[in-house]
Amino acid sequence: MSAPGGIARDSCPFCGERPRFRWWDYIPSRYGSSVDCNLCGATARVATQTNMMGVLSFLFVVVAVIFALMKPLGPKLTIPVALIAGLAVAMGVMRVFMRLDPPDQV
């Protein structure tokens, strides 16, 4: 479903107001998160495509950092650095590609 004319992708699908996102709304998850609109009080869901972009970017960055840093740093430092870098990149990608859907859409 595309947003009506003049409404941004990350706006409330009901009234067009931009909701306030919490930092954990940008963490990719299997089930998605719900966002409440400040103006109309409706609940919107983070789109499945947004979650998929976050998960894929997380996996790509973690694997890339592990391959790049495993030999020079060793596993004790490489794995935490890879997880932190992957989470940071995934949250940024989710912010860029954020889209909200009504809760009844799957």
C-alpha cells in the first residue's frame, strides 16, 4: 500500500503526522514493532520490508567485519566489534528505509 499524496513513508498511515520513534524501534526484529501516533493515537507497524533491510544489513556487516578483522585482532575482540558495528549499521539502514503500515496489513 502506498501512502496518500503528500504523506511521507515514515508518517502515520492514518493522519500523516510523523510519530516519535524510540531507539529500539530501529532494532531489526522478527516481529516488527508498533509505533503510536502523537496526533490521532493510532498504532502503526514498522513495515516488513524495513525489518528485512535491517536484518540483511546486520548480517552483511557482521560477516564483513569478522572476515576483515579476525586475523589481526583475534576472536575475543572481533566478534563484539562485529556485533556492535552490525547493529549500528542496521539501525541506520532502518532509519533511512523506515516505512509504516497499518496494523492490519501483513
